[in-house]
Amino acid sequence: MKDLCVAKKILRIEITRNRSVGKFFLSQQAYVEKVLNRFNMNNAKPVTVPFTAHFKLSTNISPKIDEEMEHMSSVPYSSVVGSIMYAMVCTRPDISHAISVVNRYMACPGKEHWQAVKWILRFCRGLRQKEIIDRLFVYSL
């Protein structure tokens, strides 16, 4: 058995300890930045809330015309939702409601559904700019 000292990173989750106050922080800042870059949202205008009431999502707004279906088939909707969901499960439960709403339309997303997903990415972008990025959860030792 080998002592590898204090863990600083596990499964791409950075661990920061503050022993003087007895707390530690979990961060996925690098992962969030990678997701934003992958889906070309790294320069998007940030927002302060993960989901707003102006999104009226339902199955009625799913694409019904072949042109719309063809357009939405080229959109990486499920890949984006899955990527954000990983961050949600590990360190970002503040976006869980927003992800659960857009996840309902995974089978046949429309343009409004895609706009809602991009809004969530913009929220993640806004957190990246702040010092509190992914340090929402502070655990006591």
C-alpha cells in the first residue's frame, strides 16, 4: 500500500480544503469550460438564473414539419443535456430543475427546447466568470 497524500482531484473534480475553517470545496471548473468550448458557448452572453418563466416548453412545440425535424437532427441536444447533467450530478444541483425540464423533450426537441438548453449553458458561462464557479457546495469536515 502506498500513501499518495491528500487527494486534490478525483474524476476531474478538483478538491480544495480550508482546514482553518474546517471546510472543503468541490469544483468542476475545467469540465464546465470544456463543455462550453465543445458547444461553442464560451463567448456567449452570461445570464444569472438557470431557467426562466419565459420558456413555455411542451411537446406541442416539437417539430412537426420535415424541414424542422431535419434541422433539429443536426443539433447536439442530447449530447449537451448529458454533458450538463454530469456537472449537475457531481457539483451543480442548482441546475437540476432546469435540466429535468429540458430532459423531458429528449426524444423530439424543438427550437424552443434548444434555446432553453443554450440558456442553461449561458448560466454556466456566467458562473465561470465569477469566483464562485462550481464552489456552490461547501462541506464541513
